[in-house]
Amino acid sequence: MTQKKSIIKRIKVSKRNNARNKIYRTGVRNIIKKCLLTIQNSANVSRSDIDLQLSIAYSQIDKAVQKGIFHINNGARKKARLARALKTIA
């Protein structure tokens, strides 16, 4: 183990940031899954519910990109996949 204080601090900060980022990543993943399930069950769900789920998913993805958890292109790709899934039912 290293003895330099700056390296010890960087390790602690890295672990803390990793834990925070993991919470955001799993949250976005869960919201995307929920949105995709809502889109798949579109016969049983109203269009307003689908739009609400899509809006929440877009918002969470944008927040994650803004906080630096996802690269901007990664966030755009996730939103495009949701839009493409929505397009299949329309």
C-alpha cells in the first residue's frame, strides 16, 4: 500500500465517486427497463403513461450526462433506442 497522502486521498475520492456514479447508472438502467416494458405492454397501457415514462427516462439520462456519469453520445444513444422502441408501436 502506498504511503503518499495525495494518492491515499485520490483512492478515497475515486471510491466515493464510483459509488455515487453506480447509483445513477443503476437508476437509469432501471428506468429504461421500466419504460421499455411499458412500451411493450402498449396494448394495456394508455399513451399518456408511455409518454410519462419516456419523459422520466429522458430526464434521468440527461441528468446523468450533465453530472458526467455518461458521455454525451452514450446518453444520446440511450434516448435514441427508447425513441426507436416507441416508434415500433406507433
